[in-house]
Amino acid sequence: MHAWAQSTDTRLDGNGSRAAAGGDDIGRPRRRTGWDVRPSIAAHPVPITVIQGDSDCLDPSAHLWSALAKAGQIRLRVIRDAGHCAWIDQPQAFAEALRDGLDGH
């Protein structure tokens, strides 16, 4: 198993269903207070592009994405005049950012 897969918070149970690691005895996940994505990003085998709207009030990770981008660990594309659903608010800009991310730009 890849290191990035081991660092995620899910596993397959005996029936092939996803169950949260550290869940209760029937596979229900424990309530989490936060999730640190840095180990998963550091171990990920391919470049990561994060696309976020500049007015996204639902994702509290904007400062983390910015810091990871400055450290060269991810590519960050911020869509102007877009919220959490940037693909709806600015579909052309989102499509361009997605295309660039998939092309490795």
C-alpha cells in the first residue's frame, strides 16, 4: 500500500466497505475535531492542485492551502468572484484551472 493511502483516515472492512480507522466495533467513525492534510500531501505520489473560490466561507483551510503552495507542496488556483462551489460561480475559470491542474501547470 502506498504511504499516501496509509495516511488517509479510511480503510476497507472485512466486507469490502469503507470504515473509518479507529471507529467503533461496527465500523462507525469516531467524531473528529479536525484533519491535518499535510502528511497525506507530503506522501502523495503525484502533484496536487487545489482549486478554491476567493469567497469560500465553508473551507476553513484557505490559510493552510496558501502556506502549502508557498512551500511548493501543492499548486493553488484561487478563482476570483467564486465561493465554495467555484465550478458553478465561475465555470469558465474553474474549467481553465482544472485543465491546467490536470496538465501539470
